[in-house]
Amino acid sequence: MTTTSTGTPVTTVGGKRVPLLDVLRGVAILGTLMTNVWVFTGPGAEGGVLAVGGWGGFSFGSFGEFAESVLRLAADGKFFSLLTILFGAGIAIQYGAAERRGQPWPGRYRWRALFLFAEGTVHFVLVFAFDVLMGYAVTALYVAWLLTRPERTGRRVMGWAIGLHLTVMGLLTVALTLDDATDGDNRIPPRVADLYAQGSWGDQIGFRLQNAVALRVEPVLSFGLMVFLFLLGVRLLRSGAFDAGETGRRIRARMLVWGLGLGVPLNVACAIGGTDWFLVGRYAAAPLVAIGYAGLIGALVDRVRRPGPLMNALTSLGRMSLTGYVLQNVLCALASYGIGLGLATRLGDTWRPWWVMGLWTAVSAVLLLGSILWLRRFPAGPLESVQRWALRR
């Protein structure tokens, strides 16, 4: 383990990648797909979420509804939080590398964050309304600056960020529970449903631009959470939580026990509570489960003596996670919307949720196999290569 001049561990020996981080990123990409696939395949897709709101909670109806509820409960908000933690760990690695080389910080990292914001903007306009890259870019600029401040400043910001975030989520939840209008019939307007079933790509782009403020509210509401999780990723990396040694295993064991032990019961309670408790479930309880997931995956990786095809595939996908994130949304849009195969209209509720699970499985297989094949010929993913090329100029 190498260290900074202050003795803070930031990366592995020789500046090599931290293997567990790549596996976790690969899992997080497949997990975000498990969350987003229900958006692409639901009535009205992005517009339906805008009209109705978040996931309505756990259903004990048919076996299919129960199965869908379990999968959505396992994924919703958890992998967004996990990916956010990993992004923070990545910033810490880059900060450590810059410090070892004697380079100014944030320095050129500002351009990297601004380029990520541009990529996210293009992704939002052309592909998917609920892009996370724009929010990550803004948060990264702030956290990168925070890394130059004393460590106690970071701890204080973490406390204020999560405190303010939980307060806002609590107040909004109280407002939802007291608002009788949320108990009404939230039907999706036919024009919104038709937009994704029959409308053109240009029509969908126009819808996103016309509703940009409403569709971009999530990064604003979750900014405090993202700051907290970024800084948590920094602290976990520096503490050795992702290392292969005994210290890392001990930290991951605590993450598993506390994350799942507290997070799972809270998430189940919020899901049973219904739509009114959606914000608490996704933005307060889910991050706890994400921490538990990181510990669980780490514990499983620790038991692997020789990486097999699945672990190698997850590692490859983690190394090109930006490409994987954008590609999964492109593939889901082409499979579900009328501009492509139109499966959301053709199959609809008749075969739901089984065809949606099948779509998730198929796209996951494409991502895993494609990443392995791509990295056999190229050193980085397509979007990662474009980013490197642009930032070298």
C-alpha cells in the first residue's frame, strides 16, 4: 500500500487499480440497470415516472407482482448509492496520484469533471432523463476542492450534508403523508404513454427539454446525500476498506453487518408503507443497504482463490463503467420504445414482469461479454477513450 506525504493510504502498490473497486463498479452498473429497466418498460417510461412519481411500494398480489417487488426493493436506490461511494473512492485515488507526482489539485481534474457534465448532458437529452452523470460532475468539483482542506473540514461537511439531507427527506415525507392528493388516482396521460410507444426520437428529446427542470430535480434533492457518499468513499478507501488484507476484510465485515442489519428492515418498512415513504426508502434507507452490499460483495470476492469467468467479466465491466452505464440505457430504449422493438407496447402487462427480467438478463449479458471482448483489443472502453483523448488536448 502506498501512501501520501501525510501517510494516508490512497491506492495499491505501484499505482495499480484496486481489484475490488472494479468488481464493485461492475456490480453497480448491473444494479443500476436493474433499477432503470422498470422505467424503460413501464407505461409512459420516463414520462410515467414524472406523472405518477416513484415506485409505489411492495405488492403482495400475484406471484409476478411479488417477484417484481422483491427485485425493485433489492435494487432501488442501492446501486445509485454504491456507485456514488465508488466515485468518491475514485476521486481519492486520483488525488493521491496527483499528490505523488507533485501536480496541483484540483488542477486538470476540473476539466475532467466538466467533461463528465457535458457527457451527462448529452446522455440526458438524447437517451435517458434520469442521468446521474451531471449530478456526479457537480458534486465531484466540490469534493475535489474539499480534499485540499483539513481532514476535520471534510468530517464536518459530511455531518452537515447528511443532516441537512435527512431533514429535507423527513419534511418532504411528512408533506406527502399529509397530502390527500397523493392518495388519488395517478393515471398517466395518454399523450405521455403514446410518446414512448409511438412517438419519434425527436419527440422524446423535446419532452425531456420541455420538462428539464422537473426531470433534473433528483440531483438537486440528493446533493447532500451525494456529497456525504462521495466523502464516505474517500474515507473508506483511505481506511483500507477495499484492500485485500486483514484490515480490509475486518472493515468490510462491519459494513456487511451494520449495512444490511439496519438497512434491510428499514427498506422493507418503507416499501410496505407505500408511495408516501418512497423518499425515505430510496434516499435514506437505501444507502445503508449499499454499504452492506459493498461489504457482502467484498466478502464473496475474498473467498475467490482464482477469478472465474463471472468475476473477470465484472472486473472488465467495472473498468469501462461509463460506457456500460450509457450503453445499457441505449439498449433498453431501443428494446422498449416505439423507436426500436417496442417491447413495452407489444408485451406490456401481459408478460410482465418476466419479460422485463429477461430484458435485464439479456442486456447484462451483452455488457459483460462485450466488455471482455472490447478490453482484449483496447486498453479502455469507448467513452473512456474519448474522455482521455479530449482531456489530453
